[in-house]
Amino acid sequence: MAGHITELVQGYIRQAVRFLLPIHCSSCSSLLTDDPIPHFCTDCWSSIALMPEARCSRCDRPFPSSIATTYSPTHVCQPCAERPPSYTKAWTLYPYTPPLQHAIRLLKYQGKVSLAAPLAALMIARLPPLESIDLIIPIPLHSEKLRQREFNQALLLADAIGQSLDIPVSYTNLIRTVSTPAQTTLSRKSRLKNLRRAFAVRHPHAILKRRILLIDDVFTTGTTVNECAKALRRAGSADVFALTLSRTIDTDIIPDRILAQRPFHRIF
């Protein structure tokens, strides 16, 4: 009863604030009224896409066709077959497409930390089986970037997931020792070189033989997650798993309904 009353009061407050200070959805630009998610209307937030069902059983890379896993559910992609990653298994929950892409960018680059809770809720709603995890570790930022940003978005997500699963979160043991350029600005080859030996474990005894879940917001090539897993395994951990909110995927496997929502630019 008390919780219901609190929600009603919060709804009235949102309506009053948005009446005095009109706010528009960061995705479709419609006027926000009683929408519970900061910066987004209910329609846009509910349109966040799910990952395709057919995915690599190791890195969770989507396959272009569902036939890839029809007769072989444990089928792995070619990169994982040729060079198995250091992590045991990675899960990605949503494709990195609008409006989720807009929300992540607002959180990371514009400091809209009010989005951390709803983004974490998206992850918690679709968690894979994680009963055997001993410790959760967010992908760390270098101290210089942390000072600039003033928060680590991966830690905000990891903290909410840790509370939901009642699993401890370690956020000071795994560290980034090298301030590297942003991965998004580099080629795949440069990314591999960029992050080599960029992570270290400060207290190996604290992770010895423990099964660890890494948390991050976006999975691009998987280089960051893999290098973190390497550092943890070298330090004596047991299996390392990875869970990311979103993943950049090729446009040929993004559902047509998602592509149709993107702005159309005519070429003359």
C-alpha cells in the first residue's frame, strides 16, 4: 500500500515538473508527460529490441540465420573456433540500436546518471542463469577517465545487478593500468594492441578460484572483456563470464522493424 502511494506521489510530481518545464523524449522528441523513464517516452522505451535468437554459444555473436543453431545449439562462430576467448561465456542482452543506444550515450557522455537504474532494470529483466557466480566485477575505467567522467557506468550497472542477485561486487581489485584511446576510434587490429596488458589484479588472493562475472555496457569486438578475463585468469580466478547490456551488431541482422525506425536520408 505504501509503495503504491509513493508511486502515485512520484507520478504527480513528474507531471507537475514537466508541466512547468516541458521535456521531450530523447529518441522521438515527443513531449514527456507521466512517462516513468527519464528522458524517454514509454512508447520508445518499450520498443527496445531483443537480440536475435541464434547466437554463438561462446561470445553470443548473432548469426545471420537461425539455421546456424537449429541442429547445433552449441555452435560457435568462426572467430571463437579459431581463437577461443579467455572468458568461458559471454551474454549480451540487447542490440546497440536506438533508443537504447541514445540512452547509453546520454548516461556515459552527458552524465545522465538517472538512466542508470532503468538501464540496470533492463539487464535484470533478462538475466541468464547465474547461480554459480561468486563475484561481480565491472569493467574498470582508468583513473584519468574516471576523474573526467566522475563515475563508471559499468559499476552503476554492476551494483544494481549485485544487489538483485545478492552477489558481492568488487570494484577496486581489477584496475586499468594504461590510459588507452577509446576503442571506438580504432581498427580491430589496433584495438587488440591497444588493450594488451592494460589490466591488472591488485589482490590476486581475493579472486583465487572464484567464478567471476564481468559487467559492461557495450560489447563491440569483445577485446576489452577478453583482456580483463586474461588478467583475472592469470591471477588465479576460476571461470570468467561476461554480461553486457548491449552489443554492436551488423546491420544485416538488425530486424527490419528497427531499421525502419531510423531517420531516412535520401541520397541525390
